Amino acid sequence: MTTAATLIGNGGAPDGPTIEITNEFSTVHVQRVRTRNGVRLRISSPRLDRAIDIDALALESLTWQTMDTFSRFLATPFGPSEAE
């Protein structure tokens, strides 16, 4: 199993409060962190024990997408099935 520590490649020191965002399906924690490669946004899922540090360009690229992109992404949220 891949843990949050494994997915966060640059480590990083928290820089501010952790914000929790939750609904009936999921809970995530969002936190600004400083890494050796600059500031990142750490998004973590406590339930799945997974996390990722995202840089500004990757975050900006989210704004280029339509909601249809996210709907297709969520059709297979953990990647393609073994048969694909």
C-alpha cells in the first residue's frame, strides 16, 4: 500500500493551518507546505492514507478543465481497472 509519506516526494514543512473540507462522500485536508522546490498545496485523504503536494502550475491547470473532465476522472477514481 502506498502511504501519504510515500506520495509526498519532497517532504515539506507545514506553513499555516490545515483546512478540512468534507461532504457525505469524502474528507480531505488541505495545507500549504514549503518544500525544497518551493511552496506546494498538500491535499491529503485521511481515510485513504494518501496525499499529494501540488505546485502552482498543476493547480492552475485545474482551472483549464470543464466539469465534464472531473466527471470522467471520477468514473474510475483509482485508475483504470485491471481489464483495461
